[in-house]
Amino acid sequence: MAVVNMRQMRDNQAGTIAAIKAEGELGRRIRDMGLVVGTSIKIQGRAPLYDPVALRVMGFTLTLRNNEADFIEVEVEE
């Protein structure tokens, strides 16, 4: 298992959140969306200019800007 930044994940790649590096208001907002350590996610797709990224988490689709995804580390199978 490798730990990568969420921005580096490919389409249809799945993994488990290993760490949230954001502090303060942004960190709270990310956790409020359900993105906490141990949550399984799958990259669903990206916009034409690669921002934002759409992911499946807990049965719903969530979009994040790349600058938000930079704070999330995900454990993926190689």
C-alpha cells in the first residue's frame, strides 16, 4: 500500500483516507463533509481542466477543488 496525495489519484482509483493535513476552518470543513481518516473513497472523474475532482464517498458524489484535495492523503493499492 502506498500513501499518495488525493490530487495524484487516477480516475476510478479507490483508497482509504490516511490523513487530513488541513488545519483550522478548512480542516473542519473537510471533516464535516465526511472525509475523515479511515473513510473509503473512489475518484469518479475530473472536470476538463482537472479542477474540481469528483469522488464517491459513503454512497454520494462529492466534488473538491484541487487546493482542498492537496490536504488529503489517501492509502491506495499499487
